[in-house]
Amino acid sequence: MTCVNSEGSTVNGSGCGARVEVNEWLREWSCAGQEPRSPFTVDRSPRAGFALFTVLWLIVALSVVTTLALGTGRVGRWESANRIALRRGRWAADACLEIFLGRYAAQGAAPLDSVDLGSGTWCRARIEDPEAKLNINTASDSALAAVLGNDTLAAALLDWRDPDDSARAGGAERTWYLLMHRTPPRNGPLASVAELRLVRGFDSVMVVRADSLLTVRGSGHLNVNDASPAVLATLPGFTPFVLDVVLRARAERRSFSDLDALVYAVPGSARSGLLAAYAALRQQTVFAPELLVVHLEGHAPESPAVARIDVTLVPAGARLAVVRREVW
């Protein structure tokens, strides 16, 4: 190949085409009155930098959106799996309820330990007799003080549930709770034993202990055949000797059919207290459950979640009728 260089000389060779292109490029920039710039250098103008910055931010934004979408998808799958497992757990809990109802006529109110329903699914049932505990909302001042073992706690509890704003000695009403930036008293029946955590003087340890002695369910009667000695001791005429008679009967798997049977079982010299309180005891005691609460749990293997259902039952002859169902 032959070409002419910048001095007008003829040049032979394969590289002459490139030289002609460079010369043309130099002439273009010289005519424009600008400093020649290599066509192979990077454009470092502000416009090029802004474009690069914008592209990088778009890449980052798309990465974040993609990550969030993937995370949301995983959370959605977990939530769906948990919902399905809880639904299956509730079915398992319902199975335990049916087993309990089927056995009631033959065995009475017997709890169900963990029942294997196959394929890793299980259920269990715990039975609660509300009349075995003292009802927070109906118990007298003296009964609450005796069970709690503290007059100040009893006063605070009574102030919480009574309808007025006049504080008892050792108690607390709305003014105190507001000054301490705490939830003011309900001034009505407690919704649950756990609500005691809001009452002045109660801590978590006291509430756990109270849960085994107190309840908000039931009519307020006490089941002599089922209540604990601490609860029975709140009844008039229930001296330590009478309590010993009741506990010995339980140890021998015997129960009392009514108040007269209990009075008859107590020796004559110790009956005087029961006879003196006979009318009051007729109003406060029962000798068979008036209702039962079955605490059901069910679990399916797909999730560690455990389904919980509370069912309130009322005895109807040899069977039990469901009157309330609470799903947690």
C-alpha cells in the first residue's frame, strides 16, 4: 500500500492507512481550534461521570429490590407453612377433645397425656375444675387475704376490681396508678389471672403462684372434693381437723356426695364448726364440678408451633356439653 506522509513524501506499507486516519483526525481538531484529543482516551467530562454514577445507583437499587423480594418470598413461605401446621395442630387438638368426651362417661374427667396420632402429630389435654380455685371476682376480703397471705395485696386487688376510686388501707386507686405512669384500675371484674401483673404489689412470681389458687371462671362455688387445702381453709367451719378428714378421703380415693355426707364423716366433737356454718356452706360449696375447662394442645411436625384451644364444658348427665371455645 502507498500513501503520502505529512511532509508530502510517499510511504509504502500496511500501516499507512492508520497514519492517514490520524492525520485526518488532527486536521479536524486543528480546524475547530481545539486541542487534539486521542480518540482512544476515556471521556472524563462531568456528564460522563454523572451517567456512570446513575448506572451504579440503579444497579444497587435493583440489587436491594431483588434481595427484599427474595426475603419477602421466604417469609411468606414460612408464614404459609406455619399457618398450615397450626391448622393441622388444631385438628389434632380437636381429636384429643373427642377422645376426652368419649372417655368421660366411663372414666370421668381424666386428663390425656401426649397422644400419638401418627406421622409425628400429637395432642394432649389438661383438665381444670374452676370450682377447685377461689374466684378472684367474687371472693370475700378475708378469703383473698388468706389465700394470698398478704393483707396489702388483697387490698390492692380489691381496689382494682371495685367500682369506686376510694383506696383502702394498703391498696391503690386510679390516682396512684396515674402518678406511677401505670395502667389505671379496671374497676370491674378481672378478665384473667394474668391481669394481676397490673395490680400494685404483684410480680411475676406472685402471679404464677396465684394462678394455681385463683381463677376468673365459674360461679364462685368451691368443690370440696377437688379444691386445695389452702382454698378450702377459706370456708367457714373448715378447721384443720375437717381438712384432714377431706384429705384422708382423697388419699383413699373416696369423695363426698354432699355436705351432709361430710358432716357425718366428721366425729361429733369436731362437727360443731360445720354445723354452725351449715347454711353458709350450702351457699358456697359443691361436691361435683359445675363446669370443666379442657386445655388442649396439638402439634404437627411441619412446624415447632403448638396449637392451643380452651374448651369450657358443662356436665349434662353422663355427657359433657361444649359451651365455649377459645382458640389461641
